[in-house]
Amino acid sequence: MGAVKSVRPYLLWFVAALLVTVAAIRAMTWVRDHPEHWPGARFELAHPQGWATHRKLIGLADDDAGCFAAFERAGAGYQRRPVVGEGACRASQRMVLTGDRLVPSLRPANAAPGCAVTAAMTLWTRDVVQPLAQRYFGQKVVELENLGSYNCRTIAGRAAQSEHSTANAIDISAFVLADGTRIALINDWDDGDRRSEFLHAVRDGSCGLFSTVLSPDHDAAHANHFHLDMAVRTAGWSVCR
């Protein structure tokens, strides 16, 4: 009887260890099958959005080689633009996609936003812009009109440097559909029709991807565009207005 009692604790420890091992194996399998939720997994443009996507995109803003490598693994054609500026205005990630497979054609075409912003725009196009364009208009967006990316300056009314100073931002002013329909923030934001609904839905859907999303609801300075950036902030907090 005493021998049985002495064995019982070891048996309980064995069962507990077995359960922990099984749980660990299941967790590793889940992480392998869902890398979009695991911060340590490499970012891939083809991955669906997950809990760790925003953190990974932010990480790309400080990782030139890793960011461009993601586009190369995806087989995406792009051209790097020369580094411009210095110090707080040094932009080393400027790029132009050579096709419209990942992001609709930019107009003007020479905006050259940074790689991290372009990566976020790729997921934004796939998961937000094109599904909403199909829902509201039954067709795709073929052009994104923009007001530029790189601009060495401070944030209006503040001493802090703008994300535009490193091309870590882009301002989108209008969406052009396949049939030529142009949906512009300056004209269509407040109309209350499906164009307005589309623009508001795009703004709301952008918030989980970009660090900063500013719309006409923010202030008069953004009455004609969405400001989208991948600012690196403490604890990864974001702004969506």
C-alpha cells in the first residue's frame, strides 16, 4: 500500500508534464499555421492580417533590408529611389512599385513612399480598399491620387517632425474606379451618399493597419486627403481620426 502511495505523486507529475508537452506542441503548430499572429514570425505580404501585423509593419520602418526583402519574396516589382535628406529628414526607404498588382497606380506616379508605408498600403488595398470598392460600386479602384509622400517639415502647429520627413507617410486625396469615376475627399466626404459611405468605411478600415490615419474629421488641414503613416510610437499606440 505504501509503495502505491509513493508512486502516485510521480504519476501525477508525469501526467502533468505530458499535458504541458501536448499543449506546447499544439501551440507551436498553431503558431506555425498562423504566423500573422506571432510577432517573432517573419512578415510576408501574402499573410492575412493578424494580431501581430501592425507591430511587424512598424518594425519594417526601421529595417530597410527586411522590408525590401518582403517585396522580393512576394515577387513584387519595384524600384528603389535614391536616399534623400539627412538627419531627421533622411529618407532611405523610398520606392515605386512597377505594377499595379499590389497597390493601384499612384497619381502622380513619383510619390515614392517608404517601404513600410508601401507594405501597409499593400494590405490596405487587398483587405480594405478593393473589397469596399466592390461592395459599394461593383468594381475595383485602379488609381490612387495623392498629394505626395516625402516633405522635410514639422507637424503643423507643433515642433515635432512629420513622418513625411522620412517618406514614412502618404496623403491620399482621391480614388479612381475602373470606369473612370473619381471619388475625392474634398468633394465627397460629407455628401451622405455611397461615395461618402465608401470614404468613411475606408477611413475606418485603415485604422488597424497604419499608425496614424487622419481624415477630414480631424481638422481643416485634412479636408482634402487621408494622411496615412507608419510612425513608430511607444507601446505601438495608434491614432485614427
